[in-house]
Amino acid sequence: MRLLFTCLFAFLVAVAILSEVSAAQDAATSNLSAETTAPNAKASGIAGSTIALHAISTANVASEMGGAFMTPAKCDADGNLYLRKFAMDRPMLGPVVKINPEGKRVALFDLSGFSQLALDRADTFSPASDGGVYQIAQSGILKPRIYVLHFASDGSPASPTRLDADFEIYTFAAFSGGNFLVSGVKRDVQNKDDRGRNFTAVFSADGRELAQLSWQDTGSAGKTGAKSDGSARQPGTSAGTESAEKSSPTLDLSDAEVGADGNLYVMRSSSPAMVTVIGPSGKILRALKVGGPRGAMPTAFHVSGNRMAITFWNEESESQTMVIADAQTGRKISSYSDPVGAGTTFACYEANEGVFTFLKLGEGNALLVVRAEAQ
């Protein structure tokens, strides 16, 4: 009898132990599942849904802008806004206007200050670290002379730098250290059948070509990437016959902006958005791919801290969406809806504040500046 009770007691103890072990295993599995799925679920919630933006301030800038302005718009670290004015009397030589955060014009960067260069056209610009502006311009058509113009912070002309280049310039950006990234098209202007070939290069602050950059076609229309080895062609080397034959007149770069790390972030007109990070020497550091809404194309972007904000425009729905991505990896972080609607320009992004700035023409051709954030 004593043996029977002993065996029964041992059996009950074993059952209790097994139950505790099973419960512990279930709890561990539950905890592990929560730890594994919670971040993914959170990430999915951030990246998979679009957050509504709401306007927090609206300001009308005096109609001294003359109504129309040209994209892209730029901002500096102090929150000043830079716009290129569309001048009816000289549409290819409109000045750049600097507007402070209070909506008042504080400087006018007018190309007439470089009248000795006999300029025919000017294109994109970059805010300079000294509060002034760098702008690309050219004189002549058959044999164009390409200049980078530097304006002081008060709008006065500082100095022109002639680039050792002979191609049509369309996209330009300045590195924080003084070098320049220039992109355009090379063609024989006397040959009407020459569609041209893309040409992008980095130039030194004194105008010397440091490196040519090339992108290779992935074989899919609208999808391109930087060279896989992250290298750049040095001056004097060939791009390759096959590459030149397949090149398209579509520009290599649609926009470029300097990051906090001193490198340039340049975006191509492709879907998904392709952003290439380029060092001051011309070395391609990394290529980032950022997806947007289905059927939408990237139209503008801005870099702030370790974040990129890219706008995607959907022609069919006539809607604009802002996608925030990590500037190191291209990982999509969040999506936001445009609170202003069609006909707006995405001008600025402040990552720390989570604030977006949009531009639109208001009544009487006044410039409407709208600041928005998620609420």
C-alpha cells in the first residue's frame, strides 16, 4: 500500500512539473511571437498606410514674384526659401529670389549682374553655405561657354567659374565643399538627326572635370541604376558605343540636393525612384531605390538629416503622395497625403520637425506658402 501511494504521489508531481514546463514554453512562444511580429506589424502600419497632412500655417508672399515661378524650389538650413522667377521679358534668364521664414524677400540674385558674360540662358541653382547661391548658366549655342555663377548672400554677383565643358546643361548642384555636379546632353547641334547622349560629370571649384558618371540600363524601361562597382569614369575615357547608341534624351538626373554628410543625393525620373549618393570626388557611394504608390512617378525630393522626402504624382487620380525614406538604406518609413492638392510644388522638408512646405499660386498671382504636418 505504501508503495502504491508513493508511485501515485510521484505521478502527480511529474504531471505538475510537465504542466509548468508546458505553460512556460507557451509563454515563451507567445513572447517570441510578439517580439518577432510586433516590429514588422508596426513597420507595415507605418509604410503601408498613408497619413493625412494638415496645414498648420498659410502665408501669402507679395506678388513681386510676378506670379509664375519655376521648379524646383529649394530651402537652406535656416528655413529660407529659394525660387527661380519666371520673367516674361527674359524667360531663360529669370532671377532667383530668397524669401525668409516670415515670407519676406531678403535677396534677389539677378543674372544681369554678370552682363559681361553675355549669357543666353540659366538653369538650376543651389543655395550656397555662405547664404548666397550657385547657378549654372551658358553663353552661346554652337560652342556654348558654361559658367557656374556665385552670388553673395545679399544678392550681389561674387564670381563666375567657367567649366571645361561643351554640352547642354540642365541639372546642376553644388557640393558643400565647392565642387559641382553637372548633367545634360551632348549632341551635334548641326546634325538635326542627332538626339544626343546623356552626360553627367563632377567638376572642381575651378572648373576642371574630375570624373564622368555613368548609369547602366537594367533592360526595363524607366528603371535604371548606378554602376554596380560604384565607380566613375575618369576624364578622357569612353562611355562605350553600345551605351551611347541606347542612350535616351531623357536626362540622367531630374534633381540633386546636398545632404548633411556633404555628399550629393541625386534623383532620376524613374519608377521606383532611384536616388544615387555621390561624393565630392565623383565616386558613386550607393544607389537607393524608393517605391511609391502604384502608377505614380517621382517628381521632387528633399534631403533633411538622415531622411529623404520624395513626392510621387499619379496622373490618373491627379494626386500627390510624399514618401519618407531612410537616406542610408532607402527603406520606406512613412507616406503622407498632400493637403494642398493639384498644382502645388513641394518646396521644403524638415525631418526633425516633421514639417512639409508647399507652394501654390493664390489669388492675384500671389505666392501661397503652406506649411503642413501630420496631426
